[in-house]
Amino acid sequence: MRTLACALAILLVVTPVLAETGEVTSLATQEVRSQTNFLTEFDITFWQTLPFAALWSSLAASQFTAGGVVNWNGVLCFSAAVSAVNAFAHAKKTTAARSR
């Protein structure tokens, strides 16, 4: 049971990191690339990763409580924090790469 919970926690950390926005992976024109800024990248990445972070953290929380009641306040706060940190790092990396 603990092994499954640890595997889910690892997936919770890995899933948002692997998410990328379409603007980064596509062959967009220079005009489209120049219009995207830090907040746009942050917003897109945050909302893309939040559902996955909420799913995996709720599954991990249900494993740690051994089928008991899941504390949804903790799950949602943790999911929002993971998504925000990931979105910040991704937006910073993307805008830095574009400014070069």
C-alpha cells in the first residue's frame, strides 16, 4: 500500500513537469512567439497541470488515509501549490529562451 502511495506521489511530481504548452512545441511564427509573455505562459501551464495535480494528490491522499476521509482542503492547496511552482518555472524557462 505504501509503495503504491509513493509511486503516486512520484507521478504527481513528474506529470506537471512534463506538460508543455502548444506555443513551445509548435512551429509558430515569430509574430505569435513575440506576443506570448510570462503571465500568458504561467496561466496556460497552471490551468493545464492543475487537474492532473489534483487527481494524483487525491489518489495519494486516499492511499495515505487507508480508505478514510480525504482532506480536500489539503489536496486542493497542495495541487495549487505544485501547479503554481511548475507554471512559474516553466514560464521563466520559456520566456528566457525566447528573449535570447
